Amino acid sequence: MSMGGIKSLTKRETDFVNNWESEAFRQKASGCSIEGLLKDKIAMVTGAGSGLGRSIAIGIAKAGAAVALGDIDTTAAEQTKAEILKQLPSAELLVAQCNVTNEQSVQNAYNLLMDKFGGLDILVNAAGIAPAFSMVDLPVDKWRMTLEINLTGYLLMAKYAAKIMIAQKMGGSIVNLSSKSGLEASKNNTPYNATKAGEIHMARGWAMELGNHGIRVNSVCPGNVFEGSKIWNPEYIKVCAKKYGIKPEEVIPYYVKKTILGLEIKGQDIADAIIFLSSEKARVITGQTLVVDAGQVMVR
């Protein structure tokens, strides 16, 4: 073996160069791409106006599904719709105003969906809040608000989604967007820790209740996703900086370094996980918790 200059390729490397076109075609044919993975499916995504909800809605639309963009803020949901149509002019979309804590509002959103699309195959519960307070300083109204949005909201959306899916007799998929904080508690985050753990256990219970109807229920636990996040706003970043004794601009690199892979998690990473769980590729997966965090939390 020479110590410098041009080195010969190994047989494996040569084979890769010679066969890359056929390998790319094989991967596409075998379904490695998300395109078309949810073709002819109908989805409801809550919290679709911003953050992870927006990323998930965009991803699901790219995967071929018709998508109802559920959000209490219709202006934000319209912005998500415009962003999707810019990339996918033929996408089938509906903006459905929805206060997930209000049962009548939830029913109204599903009525709009049924009138527009005529059915429902996928629900993604992604609306949520994360008020950051120490336990001793936590206002009770913030605690109750978090329970209402993160738990009652998930319950109401799943309740009426399940009713539709059961009546259709075609199965379905419900995915709760939880968090790594539902598995590993974080400091000064009592309402978020509690509700995210609750979302995981609700999903497990629903999986047992709905399995005989062919309805699968799973949870996705993202790590820290910073891009476009309402949770990771400047104020929250300042709170985290103070907690760890670092500067605000050091917060994101600090969290990235805590992962095994040393990678920043993107919204598309979370969308891809949810698309997989919502597809036929995951037809025998239910009651499970998929952690998408670049290896920060090890579930034992």
C-alpha cells in the first residue's frame, strides 16, 4: 500500500461507482422515498400553523395525503397552506379553525373535513404549549392551561377521529406528538413534563382500545427542534441560558452537543417519523413510542 499519491478504490467502492444509478432506482422502487407513501390518505394535523405542526403538515402533504390544517390561528394555518401550495400546487388542503380544548370546536373542524374530503385516515396531535416555570413559581392557571391543551386537546381530537375511523371500518392511524421530556424530565418544566408523559400513556391505552378496529396509535418523542419553533422563542432561550449559565447564543450548540450524533434535529426528521408510522410500512406497529432525538435519551 502506498503512503501517498493516488490510491486504488476498493472493490466495494468500485462497485458502488459502477452501480449507483441502478442502486438509486432500486431504492426508489423499494419505497425509500416518502413521496406517495400516503397517497389517497386523508389527514388531520393540529397545531399546523407553526413549528413542528407546520413541518409535519408539509411532510404529510408531500407524501401524497390530503391534509386538514387544524389550528386556533387561521392566519397561521393559511400561511402553512400557502407554503405547501408553493411547493405542491396540486395539494389538497383545508384550513380548519380548531380550539382543541373546546369539544364543539373540535366537532366543527371534523365536520369541515368530512364535508371537504369525505373521510379520515390519519390524525396527528401536534398542538401544544410549554410554559417554563420553576415548580415553586408556577402559576396554577398556566398549569391548568397546559393540561387543557396538551391532554384534553389530544383526547378530544382522538375521540372524534376514532369515531369517524370506526364508522368507516377501514382502520386508521393516530400519532401523538410527545417529547423527550415525556421520558426524561427536564428542570423548570413541570406542566410540560407531566403532559408529555401523559400523552404517551394515553396513546398506549388507546392502542389497546382501538386495535380491534384496525386503528393504530403511537407516539413520537422529538428531541429539541429549534427551527420555526414557538416553544424555543427568545424568552425561553434566555430562561435556558440562565439555567445552564451560558449565553443565549450558546443554547442551541449546547443542546446539539448533548446528542450522541452531534446533529441538530430538523422538523423534516420528525415529519418523516410520523409519515412512516402513518403508512402501511408500519401496519403492525401500535402502542409504541418512537424517539427522534439524535441519541440524547436512551429508553431503558
